[in-house]
Amino acid sequence: MANTVIIGAQWGDEGKGKIVDLLSQHSDVIVRFQGGNNAGHTISVAGHKTILHLIPSGILHPKALCLIGNGVVLDPHVFLEEVDELVKNGVDASSQRLGISYKTHLILPYHKAMDAARESARSKDKIGTTGRGIGPCYEDKAARIGLRAGDLANPDLVRAKIERALSEKNILFTRLYQREAMDAAKVADELLSLAPRLLPYLKNVEEEISCAEQAGKQILFEGAQGTHLDIDHGTYPFVTSSNTVAPNAATGSGVGAGLLTKVTGIVKAYTTRVGEGAFPTELFDSVGEYLQKNGHEYGATTGRPRRCGWLDCVILRASARLNGLTEIALTKLDVLRGLETLKICTSYGYQDQKLDYPPQGEGSLAQVTPCYEELPGFDEDISSVRSFSALPACVRRYVERIEEIVGVHIAYVSVGADREATIVR
Ligand code: IMP
């Protein structure tokens, strides 16, 4: 049986939530392996919309076990708020169905404060973070001063670690950023008050996955953000602070790489990006506005309008390689309806050269000129089409041309927000 990793192949917001939700129907265990509540996965079932930031989207399927791996950074408040919201909507979010790794790092109020302080101190070179404390939490993990979910069972350790972390950070807050110092005892009391609700969720995630695998169960690894926001391979420094690429599903959940048998890349039929950073095919004209409006391109986490542009297959070629994509799910194809011409970027012009792959130096992606191929657009409403052969010929051509350029089979085509609005090829 195939264990699937689902990742975003662009800059996030590709519509992963919907595809995870679809594939979750056939999965027994769903694991998040990186990122935190900077993500926002929107799932529509029978017209009812649920937005999840932290808890795997698979929670909406009653039989799946949902796990939050060691590679995630978890804001305890957000986790509990999501649990409460799910329960309010009649979803079982008990510890029978949901687990957090002992090794998952916790986002604390000083991480959020540091994120905000840094961003407001930057002038032209803002990253445009989601402000959720993601970067500062991963920094503490790398600096070996982070707090992990398993520490919650040991109040003395929690207090000592928070005191230690704040002894450094308070100097930055007060002297560099002209902000108030934080009180270590208060931060620790507040966190420990949540411990009784969080502790039952702690699980040995690697063992849970390993046992499930040995029992022949199917495991789905749910990525967040997108390939080009990866801390190593993305458009550094305008990236998030985790590895978003598929191989990190192994490290971020504690399993061997051999367990990852299938990699599904989610690709939006055009390109969007939130926050700062290079975006070669970005549109600043009425077509860009059309995509933003028609595609409801506003962030599920921050509500910020997303920058919109044509599909960039150079970026996708890199995604195919970095993730080892075995198939693609193409989303939001219906949004392109009404455009006379559809453009696909097939290569870049860069310093008198033609590039089929993104240039590697920092800042170089901002200097490329996209080279486009034009295809005819379509006017038909395709949202109720459920088979590939029933799509208008020019829509099929658009899909097949992407397959040819990227060299990866497009196995799913999404033509609307609802779970059912999907063509499986
Ligand atoms: P951070 O992850 O909050 O540190 O933000 C770093 C960059 O990643 C910013 O440009 C964010 O807009 C972007 N980002 C983070 N999470 C997401 C996401 O889920 N979708 C799209 N962009 C994201």
C-alpha cells in the first residue's frame, strides 16, 4: 500500500486542504510534519467551510488517527482552540483520534513577540511573516533552548527553560526593540495551566506510525506552506523557517525515508504568493485582479490579499525534482474561466541565457524575465464536470501541456471548492 506525502509545489495556498481531505478518506493515519499555525487549510464539505491551522485536515474523517509530528511547532492555545471548535461542530477531537509528539516544540508568547518586534524593526527588507512566532520558535529549537510538548509533564523543567530563554530575549526586547520585558514566572504559569488539557494528547508518534505501517495501514503525510518557501531550497531569505519539501516528512515525523512511497504535489492552475519575495510571473494588471477576485485569493491565516500571476513551470520543474513528485493534483482550474488567453511560463531569460531551472544565487530569481507559451482560454462552466474527457478540449490541452513541461502525471484536477468537485484520472 502506498503511503503518500502531500506537499505544496509553489509558494503555499495551493489548495492542499481539499486534496488532503479527499485522500484522507482512504488513509488510516494522517501526520503533519512541519510548520505550525502559519498554515491555513480550508476544507469545504457539503457547503460547510472549516479552516484548520494546526490540526491535520484528516480530522474531519471519523476513522483516521491524526498526529502532529516532532517537526511541527505548536502553539498550545491555537491547538486547544481548534479542538474546542471541532468539538462544537460535532467532530471527535479526543486523544483517541489526535496525538502530539513528545518532541514537538512549543510556540510561546515570547516567540510571537520576537516575530513582531523583528518585522516592525525591518524597513524595506520585511519578510512578511504571518506573525505567529514560527521563525523564533525554530530558532530556539536549533539553539537547543526550546520547550517541547513532553516537557509539560515536568513543571520545574518548564520554569527553568522559560527563565533561561527570557534571560537572553528580555535584553533584546528592552534594549534593542524598546519593548517591555516578559515575566518568566507569568509565562510559565500560563503555559502550565494548559498542561492538564494537553498532556493526554502526548503520543510516541514514531511508534504509532510504525505500528500502523506494520499492520498494513495507509499513512498520509500532510505538508504545509509550499516548496519555494522551504528554508533551504526556497527563495531565501523570503521563506518560512522549516523544510517544506517531501523528504522532511520522514525527519519531521520520525520514520525512515523508505516509508514514503508516493509524493503528490499540489499545484494551483496559476500562481499566488503572500508576503514578500521574488515572483517572476506576478501580474500587476486586470488579469491579476481577475485571478485574485475569482479565486478568492485572500490568506486563510492572515486575510492578506495574495499576489497573483500566471503558472510558472520553471518553478514546478524544481518542485518535481526537490520533492521527487510521483503525481500532481491541479487545483482551482475553474478560476481560469473567462480569460481569453492562458499563459504558461516555460523558461526564464537571465543574463542573456535561457534557463529551464531557477537560478541559484540569492536574489537572482527577482532578476529573471519569464518566457511564455500562450494557449486559448475557455468560457465554459467546468465546475460540474467529473470526467477528464468531458472537459472542453482547450482545458484538457492546458492540463496536458503542464504535464508535458513538468514531466509529472496530473492525477487529480480540482474544478471547485467542494470535496466532490474533483476529477480523478
Ligand atoms: P512565517 O512562516 O510566518 O515565518 O512566514 C514566512 C513567509 O512564509 C511569509 O512570506 C509568509 O507569508 C509565508 N507563509 C507562511 N505560511 C504560509 C502558508 O501557509 N501559505 C502561504 N504562505 C505562507
